[in-house]
Amino acid sequence: MNLSYFISKRISSTENIQKGAFSSIIHRIAVISIALGLAVMIISFSILFGFQETVKDKLYSFSAHLQVTKFTLNHSLEEIPVSITNDFYQNYSDYELIDHVQQFALKAGLIRTDDEILGVVFKGVGKDFDYSRFEQNMVEGEFIQFDSSSYSKEVVLSKNIANKLNIEVNDDITVHFFQNPPRVRKLTVKGIYETNLSEYFDDKVILGDIDLIRRLNNWPDSLAGGYEVYLKNAEDAKIVEQQLDNDLPLDLFVEKISDKFIQIFEWLDLIRRQVNIFLGLILFVVCFNMISVILILIMERTQMIGMLKALGAENGLIRKIFNYTGMRIVAKGLFLGNSIAFGLCALQYYFKLIPLTPKDYYMSYVPISWNWDIILVLNVFTFLVVSFILAVPTIFITRIQPIKAIRFD
């Protein structure tokens, strides 16, 4: 039998704890301290990853992971066309890390109503458009239906644009396109989207048929403004970028969306750093509390320590008793902390109780991401760190003299 574990279990039992009110309070404080610390860490990381995933998914759903366009020093919105008959577009499945490639084109214009005029960017997409990724942004109506004989006269507006111009689904709008000579098209609003990324999309981008842009620019069906490349894993963007830089013609420019919208990704990194610092402070407080708790337990059990030493117990055996006691407290704290964290996260995940201002946070409620790997790491890391710290207060056991300890009151 493990004597240290047996004695630890005896002094940590409910019956023994209830004999001393002070010990009972200290025990509960220690468990609650660890529980709250772990719960805050799990909730913080769940919200952090929820923020990152939500914002990135919105960006990727609108602009993919990589964009390939013609290399130019011109800062004009409209692109120099690229061919969609080349090997890359036709055989992108040869790249193991690439999931989908679709064509797009941009053109500046104005939406004019009886009362308002608003500058917009018309983004043309084709039949290869991956609607399953964009579907999460649709809030009303449906996506455009492509016309096999000509170009579709349907468009999808953002909720911001629709509200500014007082436009509803199935309304007709007049779009003036910038070119020489200017062109005007009457289009029908088929659906309304919302990403809450107002500065980048919602305030200015409308979606329509790329064949309309081809008709306006006098492009053949074999040309497009560029390619949008979706990856199987967003983390592989840099690898694929390097592959395409080597494989594609020198006049094509490959750009990661994380570089194109670098402000957003830097903001997400800043949040992550702040959360890491905050969680480091929480873990420090938890460790400090555990050191205090073990010291108090050692003081309360000074007579027991003296008696064990008088009976020939070594310092290592006695230190293990309090190590086991501390680890039992940590285990209870972890169980309670996980219960609190999962309960609160589930409430927010299913009922969205805490709202946010979309203008400031790019979403309307606090997101939750169930990252089980991180949750497991947090539990193991907390248990190991706190258990390791328990060795610090038990050092004082070596200084306790049996005679003085037995007389200690």
C-alpha cells in the first residue's frame, strides 16, 4: 500500500475536513480558485478562437484564401484580364492542397435611385462560384441564377446598401458603370447578404454575373479578372503561394488574403497576445493560491508531521502526503472548472445571450469555438504546472523538528 497516498486520502476526506472549520474553508477556496481559473481560461480561448474563426470565415467566404491576378503597377480597381483556359485553372485538382478555384472580375459603378446615389463595386462571379461557402452570409432572398444563353440580370446586395437606398428583394435598380462611354444596366435584386465587414465588403460590394462585366469590357468568354483559390486548410496558404509563384507565368500575381486584409489579421493577433498575457496572470494567481493553501495545511498538520518524523518517517514520504493532497484539490478544481466553462459556453453557443455591436466586432454576438485540443491542453497544462508548484511549500517540511512540532499548538 502507498502509505503517503493513504494518509493523504484520510486527511482530505470529507469527515476530517469538516472537523476543522478553517481547514474546510481553505479547502473550498482552493478548489474554487482552480475552478474559476480554469473556467476563465477555457471560456477565453473558446471566445478567442470563435472570434478568429468567424472573422476569417467571413473573409474567406467572400475572397477565398488566395487571389491570382495579372501583375500590374496600376492601382485601378479593374483588373487586367487573365485567361481561364490555362493549365492551372483547368487542372487545379493536381494541387493536393487546393480545394477549389473560381473566376471573378470587378467593375466600379453607381447605384442610382430616385432619392440616393451610391458608389459600388460590382463583383462578377461565374457558374463555378462556390455558393456553399458564401451561403452563411445570405440573410434574405436567394443567390443569382445564371443564364445559359446570356448574362444574368440578377444581383445580390449587402444589407447596408439595401438599407441606405431603401431597396428590398425583387426590386429593380439602375447601375451606371464607369467607362467610356458610360453604360447603364437595369438589374433585379435577388438576395441580400451581410458579413458585418462593412469597411471591406458590405458598404460597397454587390455580386452579379461575370458575363455582364465581360459584355461591358468586350471580353471573350475565355477571360476573367482573376482567380480565387480555396484551400483545404487555410494554414497552407503560404505553401501554396510559393508553389503558384513557381508554377504560374511571371506576369501573374499571387496574394494571400491575410496580406490583402492585413489590418484584420493583425487585430486578431493583438487580441490573441492580450488573451495569452491575461491567462498567464490567472495561472500565476492560481499557483500562488495553491502555495498558500498547502502552507496553511502544513501549519495545521504540524503536530502530525512531528509525530510521523518521530516514528521514523522520512521527509520525502511526508512531502508526498501534501503533494497528493494538493493534487486531489487540483483534480476537484479541474472537474468543477470544466463543468462551469462547458455550461456557460453551451448557453452562449446555443442561445447567443451576449450580443455585440457588429460595427465594432464584425459579428452580432459573442462566438464560441469548441476546440477540444486546446481544452485538453489547458487541463493538462494547469494540472502539471500547479502540481509542480506544490513542491515549493513542502520544502518547509524538512525544517520542522519533531520535538517542537509535537508541542506545536
